[in-house]
Amino acid sequence: MGKLQTLTNGRMAAITSAVRRWPGSAAGDRRDSNRITVRQWTARCLLPVALALWLLSLRHVHLGGMRDYGLLQVLPVLFWVGLGLLTVGFCLALTDRRTASWWFAGYVLALIAVIHATPTLLYPTLRYSWAWKHVAVVDAVIRNGGEVPHAEKLDIYNQWPGFFDLNAFFLQATGLDSALGIATWTPPVFNAVLLAPLLLLYRTVTRDRRLIWGGAWIYYSCSWVGQDYFAPQAFALLLFVTVIALVMGQLPTSVLYRPGDIRTDRWPVGRFVLVVLLEFVIISAHPLTPLMLLSALVVLAIPRRNRRVVLPALGSAVLLTAVWDVTVARPYISENLHDFLGSLLQPDSNVASGLAALGAAAPGHVVVSWVDRGLSATVFLLAAIAFLARPWVRRTGLPWLVLAPLPVLTANAYGGEMIFRAYLFALPPAAFLIAALLFKWGKRPRLRTLAVFPLLLALLGGLVFGYYGKEAADYFTKGEVAAGRFVAATAPPGSTIVSLTSAVPGLYLRYDENLRVQLDQQDIQDRRRLVRDPVEGLEPFIQGATPARPAYIILSRAQAADTYLRGVLPADTMRRMDSTLSKTWGYIPVYRSKDAVVYRYQGVKGGDVS
């Protein structure tokens, strides 16, 4: 009897304890409610705390200390603590089904701000030499009232002018003098605006808010390529994602349809007109994005159930692209048709052309490049695992979109950048697949959080290497900007502007009036001659200089950093050129600051003729 009583008492105690822990019991509900409340308030508090730490961390950053790893080696500990807390808060928000969408929006927008607004807030001038080039193109379009004559290598912008004409129209309508201010804030603003079509795309395949916002977080955690500056590519990518989201929303598998809605294979007239209009703007603005769009629409049309929706959009895109290429873009297409056809026979070299040769690169640049490759491989690996582990995503069309850039990747090298552009266009669908793998939580969400948090930190770690690791050459001081503007303001039409690399702000200002020579792009024999003797190496490019049409040689801090990081020329090339030219007759230093020097060569003996 004693043993039976003991056994009965033990069972009753266990049952009582289980009932107290059971979610349906009052005690269990209170404990779960308390835990959820603590979790909710922690998630809500971490967002402003992380943002405050981020802003405080930017107060004392020594930009002059950037070298092999760019911003990574000068950002203070507070910055990384803030980024880590932001990730913790987002993970906690995901564990609670009742988290409001605007909290998720706050976290994703905060991530965009931390990653993309940091250089804008830290740098005194516009980042990226390519952004400076596009500002110069907009200026030239305004000065010439449209098509820019004598554009030489930049004539391609005359044949895909949509982005530049739109910005020129905006500047003239608003009375702004330059696109410089717009370009400065383009990276954070572009990424914030891109969030809208990205969310629309994800909402076509699920109603689970955690997957939708988780996909957005993954996208911004892995978008290391840096094609978010003031450029036709960023503009066209935004429209590309919008078109794909509109098409996906019209598919029979779209979850945008509510119970009771009548599903139809026909496009609403207004929506289809919008799709065609967006396709036209894409085709007029960028040569590559229309091909990516065509490839994406083709793969979406593979399932028979999608064809009534996809084929009209595909047909309009094919027609508009063909008409544009045989009319406006005909000069460029005709001139490069032989190269286009030849590249079709070299798919392996097209893919490999984007992988930088790292033999002569700086040690830190080698590490950054391998981290970039590792992050890209991880994204595709996780997307592939999601395809296998989450069967429901196979019906969404997103796996097809991940593969869509591959035919374009193998067809052309695109100046060695095609592999990066392929990743850029594959990332939006791949990010959602990864979110479906990581954030489709059932039981034990807190344990899942502990497992996912390190992976999210690792993805962000790869991102900052790729996005911040080359900043020593992408950042410009006020002295460098002043040197570029000095040349643009004083060089008479017909002058020759010589630089070591493209890392010069304002290098292309008034590009329609002067000839540009970039020494790191010359033949290997010319570069060897330059390294052996700077004066002898410069001679073939400036031998026609006269007092009326002189040559200007710009040497600057960012060019020195660029040659060191990429290893295209010996690291001391700029220092040796400066030392040699300063002692050589005919090379007159007309501008000098701590970070830049400009020499003028006019080909005759005499003083400084202005």
C-alpha cells in the first residue's frame, strides 16, 4: 500500500506539473505570455539601441587608416556591436507570430541604413569613380540638349540613354545644378525603394510575414556586389524586380488571390500596360538588363500553367528589345556583333573572366575576393538545400528565377562583370529560398533562433568584406575632388587627360571635349615601359600635346590605393611617376595638395602657359 500510495502521489504530481506547464492552463498561459512579453519588449528596445550605437560609432572614424580591408579596419567596435544587436533583435521579432509588420520594416530599413548610409555619412565627397562618371554624363546630356557628340567610349550611353535623360529632365524641372547631391544618397535610397517590389515579389508566393521579411533581410545581408550607386544598372534592377513581381502576382500559383476570388489567365489591361511601359524603360536604359528579363520570363514560361500569363509579357519584351536594337542601338550592335557571336563559343571564359587574377593583388584584397566568392557560393548552396528540403517552394517559380541568369552568364563576359551581374539578378529569388529554409519555424522557435543567429552574422560578415573591403580606392578626399575639378575647369577643348586608373573623381567631366587615357588599361608592353621609365612610358600618349591642346597627368591617393589593391601596376608606380615628372622638363605642376597632383605637359619649351 505504501508503495502504491507513493506511486500515485508521484503520478499526480507529474500530472499537476504538466497541467501547469500546458499552454491551455491559466498558469501555462501566464508564463508563456510573460515570456512573449519579455521577448517582444526586448526586440522593440534593441532596434533603437542598435541605431543609437551605430550613429555614435560614426563620430570618430579615421578614414586615412584604410588600406587592404577598407572600412573594415577603421570602423570602431560600437559599429559592430550595433550591427550584432540589430541581428539579435530581428531574430527575436521573428520568433513571435504577433510581431507587427512595421517592426519588421523598421529592422530591415535599419539594416539598409547601417550598411548603405555609413559611407554616405562618413565620406566628405561622392563615393565610387563610376558614380562620378555618370554624374558627368548627365551634365553632358544637359549641356548638349540630348545626345552627346564625340563621346568616344562613352557613346554607349547615347544608345541606352533612358537613365541619363530621366535625370537630366528631373534636374532641369527642379532647377538643380548637378546630379551630385542625388548621387551621394543613391545607395541607401535605392535599397530602401527596392524593398517595395522585393516584398511584392515575396508576397506572391506566401502570406507568412516572417518568410517575407526574412527574405528581405537575407537579400540585404548578401547583396555585396555594390551595384546600388548612381547608375543605369541600379535603376534597371529596380524596374526588373518590379516587372517580375507583377508577372508572378498574375500567375495561377500566386497567393495574392484571396479565397473566393475568381482566378483568370487574362491580364488586367492597366496592369499589362504598366508591365509593357516598365519593359520599355528598362530596354531604353541598360543593355544587359533586358537580356536578364527575357531569360527570366522564358524560364517562368516553362511550366504550361504559366504560359497564358507569361507569354504576353515575354512577347512584348522581345518585340521592344528587337526594335530598340535595330534602331537606336544599331551602331553599337553592328560594331560589336562579331565579338558577341564569338563570345557565344566561349562559355567557360565568359564565366571565368569575372574571377579576378589575384597573383599580384594585395594580401588583404586576396582575402576580400575569396570571402566574396565564399558568400556567393553559400547563397547558392543554401538555396539548393531549400529546394530539396522545402518541396513547396518548387511550385513557386522562384527556383527557375535563380537559374535564369545562367544562359546570359555563359553567353557573354560583359567586360569581366557578367558573373557579378548574374549573382545580382539571382539574389532576390535565392534570398527567399534561404528564408524558407531558415525561418519556417514550428516547435521550439527559440532553439531555432540560437541556430540561425550565427548564420545570419556570418552572412553579414561576408557582406561587409565585399561591400567595404575595397573602400581605400572608392573613397575620395576633398583634395582629390578639387584636382579633378581643376582639370575640368582649366583644360581647353582637345586636351588629353591621363590617369593611372579610373579612381579619379571628376575624371570624365566634359568628356565630350577632351581625350581620356587610362594607363592601367593599356597593352602589357606599354605598362612595362611605364614601370621602367615613367617619362618614356607616357610619351606615346601625349606626344601630340601643344600649348593650345596640352596633356594633363593626374596622380592621386585613390589611384595609388587602386594599383596596390589590384596589383595591375607596382604599388610604388604613382610615387615614382610623381618623383620623375617633378624633375623632368616640360611637366609643370599646376595643382598640388596632400592627396593629388596635376602635371601639365604642352610639348614645347617655355613657362607655365595658362
